[in-house]
Amino acid sequence: MKKILLINAHQTYAGFSEGGLNKTIINVITENLLARGCEVIHSHIEQSYDVEKEVEKHLWADLIITQSPVFWCALPWIYKKYIEEVFNEGLYQKTFVLDDGRTREDPSKQYGTGGQMQGRKYMLSLTWNAPQEAFSDKNQLLFAGKSVDDLFASNMAVYKFCGIELLPSFSCFNVVKAPTIETDMIRLKQRLDSLFDDTSEALEMQSDT
């Protein structure tokens, strides 16, 4: 993986979410990947974008990373708008996906197998006010045992639908009430290390969820 598309999905709310941590994480990822000899290009959704160029960026990339805060258990609404516009254009061009994969001639073909973007990988990187113990624990009221990846399955399915391999997500937890940014950045660098490790076991060991 030498060509990286890094999507900044932050949305600013003055006095509430200014984007400082998101910027720090973007910088850490960028510096780490450049040091490995990777090419890194950025898309900062809030600063506007050209839909056709975003399609080209996705087709260029070996690895796509979305960095985002979590607002109300979801990604910012501008990101959803971005996904619909860019992926609909990719569908129209028949570069992201040809169709949903099913055919009348072969009923065994499953929905979601018509993707054209095989060979690429996708990772979601998030910042949460929620603490880590809120996840993957059936005794927790809100998420009732669900992991971060369970909660963001719909986002990841967009990429899987197009044939892209999904990587375990990365999260910084409790960033408002009890931030541990220095430790989080160490973990982030370890996760990036794991992306370039040939063993799937190493990747699983680094998973936060």
C-alpha cells in the first residue's frame, strides 16, 4: 500500500467542536505514512470538494482512511452527503460498481458482489466522547454489547459493496471528559505499523473493538 487517500470528515461547531484533535490525528497519520515512502493525498470535506476528482482519488488509492469525530452516534452529516455524491458518481461511471452483483442467469450470486474496487483497503478512524468500556459489553445500557465496528457497519458496507477490503477501525475514546491523547497517538502509530505487517494476526491484536 503506497497510495493513501486520507479523508477529513470533521465538521466545525464553534465552541463545541473546533477540530483540533482531528487535525492532530490527520497530521500523525500523514507524517507516519510519508516516512514509509507512501504518497498521501487529502480530502477535507468541510473545505469543499469536486465530486469527479474525489472519484479519481478513490480509484487512485490503495488505502482509504476516513478520520472523523462521532456526533450523536454517527459521522457528521456533511460526510453522508459526500458519500452519496461521490459514490453515486462512481456508480454512474461504472468505476466503483457495475450493479449489485445479482443476475437472473445465476441465482447463486449474492447482493453486494458487483464491486469493481478490489485490491483496495478501507479504515475508519474516530474520536469519541464515549469511554472504551461502553463498547463490546452486554451489561452496558446504550450499545448493549455492540463494538465500534458493529455501530458503523453501514459506513463500512458502502466500501465493501464496491469490493474494498475492510480493516478494523481505530478509536480515540473519552476525548472530552478524560482525554489520553499522548497514549492515543502511540496506539495510532502502532495501528499504522500493523497495516504494513503481512500477518493478519498482528492486525487483529491491534483492534480496539
